[in-house]
Amino acid sequence: MAIASLKDLYFDELGDLYDAETQMIRLLPRLAEAARAPELREALKKHCDESRLHLERLELIFTHWGERRGAKSCAGLAGIVQEADERLNQEATDDARDASIIGAAQRIEHYEMAAYGCARTYARRLNRLDEARLLQETLDEEGRTDHRLSEIAEAHINDDARMESDFAEPSGRLRFVRANDTADANSAGAKLPVRNEQDDDLGTLDGVLVDTTERDRPRYAVVNGGGFFSQRRYLLPIDRIRLDAGARVLRVPLGKDVAERYPAFDADEFGRLNERDQRAYETRLLDMFPRGENIRSTGPGPEGEPEWWMTGAWVTVPPERADRLSDEARTFANEFAPRREEMVAREDAEARVRRLENERVRSPRGDKMRDPRASGD
């Protein structure tokens, strides 16, 4: 097609955009199917529906002119689509693939935004103000989609992709650690009651969701609401909980009505989740409890590991970690966490044995040195 006027250039641009939108409608469902993050899939599906509306607007403009739409192939977008297909076929972790999908979709958005901006300007110069308004509506929708994709990438996808380092068989990051079901109710190993500051019964500690990528760092407590919640189990972020060792309960600064609205948890359903669904579940939890807020140091234990987590009978506290517990918490610990005086006595005994051994080695008689405790001359 020869370009002899601004009108010719305008129609050439519209034909290019029509083919671009057609290619988009074919590509977006493939991108949505390959995406792992639920919010990314939703954004891509929504924009696919918008692309169909964009095609209708272009057809309406051609109708206004009373001319048929000429056949034209958009080579520029075809190249971007080919790159997107190559990315989808590459071996990648789920998070890295989501990041690449966002990158491919934004390249397309930027291409179309530039083309729609030109077409709108041509329409205005040709005094086709109704057409310019339609093109501006499409341009605004392309811009909103681009902005939404940036929000999704910056929220967590780019950071999650950065943390993936290999192609090992993927698994969910969270693992459920169940509390002791067999402990006597009067023993230190019984499930811990959970109460608020007003001493209302909120249930018992049923277990903990730990982050396997951070050395099983606890992130969410699983609380069995008991009769008050009709056996409803729900999640609480670890940093909302403190140990009241004197009362032998866990304290939560929540009212009953607020706690009841926290997300429910079913251990059996959680155990049946496949890798993709579990990661989606974890994403929803991060939306409710941002990572920077749902974990922090709450005692002398390692950073982010609350002291009460180290003192339950369902968590073995080995001697090398037991010295991190306070005296108050030590009274709440299990049999694997010896008391401080016991540890001191044991260390003194070990030190005496080492001292005697050193004296024996330094003696001129070496291993022939007689034990002074032995009977004889």
C-alpha cells in the first residue's frame, strides 16, 4: 500500500494494530495457562477479554470510513510473540517463568501503546474526534494493564525468582509440624492453650507451619479453636504470639471476633496440595501477612525463632540449643532441654576429665602412670 497522505498512514497503522490485537488474543491464553501466580493469570485473562473489545473498536472505525480493512501482517509484534513462545519452552523454575511472562507481556503492551498513541494523534489531525476518543480508551486500558503487571512483578515475583537457584524437583516452602497428640493434659508436653489478653479461650496450639527454605523457621501457628470455633483450625502469624510461662499459655492480642476471621487451615487438605497449588496458597498467606511483618525475634532464640517454639514437648531442644533459653522458659521445656545447673555440672565434669587426661599425657611416665585411686603399695 502506497502512503500518499496522513489518511493512508492512519489506515496503515490501524491495520497493523488489528493484526497485533489478533495475535494477542491467540497468545494471552497460552501465557495465562503457563503462569503460576493466580494474580498474574487473572490479569492476563482480563486483558485477553479487553483485546477482543479493542478489535471491535478498530472494526467500528473502519465502518465509519465505509472502507474494508486491508489485510496486513504486524511483523513487529510477530517477533515479540515468537520470543514469548521461546521463553515458554525454556526450562525454568515457576517463579522465573512468571517473571519472563510478565516481561514478554509488557513488551507487547509497550509496542501497542506506541502504535495506539500514533493512531490517536493521526485521528485528531484528521478531525476524527470520535475515533480519537475510542483509540484513547484503548490506550488507557493498555496503560493500566502495563501498570498492573509491574505491580505484580514488584510485589513478589521478581524477588521469588531471584531466590530460585536450581532445577531440583520443586516443592512448597511451608511444612506442617503437628503438636504432640499423646501428651498427658497435666504434663509439660500437653498442647498449649491459646488465650487473649482478656483470658478468653481461643483454643489450643495444634501445630506450626515452618518455612523449609529458612531452616524450618516458624511462620504461622495453627490453632484449634475447640468448641468455641466448632473445631475450626485457623492460622496466626508467629509474631502475634507470646509465651506466658507463669500461666503456661500462649497469649494473643486478639478478640474472639477478630480471631474467628483469620484464615482457616485443614492439615489434610494442605497435605494433598500439589506444588503449584501450595505455592498459590503461600502467596495468599503473604498477601494477608506480609513477610516483613509476620516474623521477628521474640526471645533469646535465633533471629525470627520465638522462645516458646523451642520449649514445646513436640519440638526436640538439643543441649547445644538449650542454653539459649531463659530460666523462665526452661521450666516449660521438655526433657531434651536440661536445666542450666545440670548443664553447668556436666560441663564441669567434662572439664575435670579433660584436665586429668592432659596431666596424664604430660607425665614422664605417660600411659604407665599409676592411677592414685588404685590399691597397692
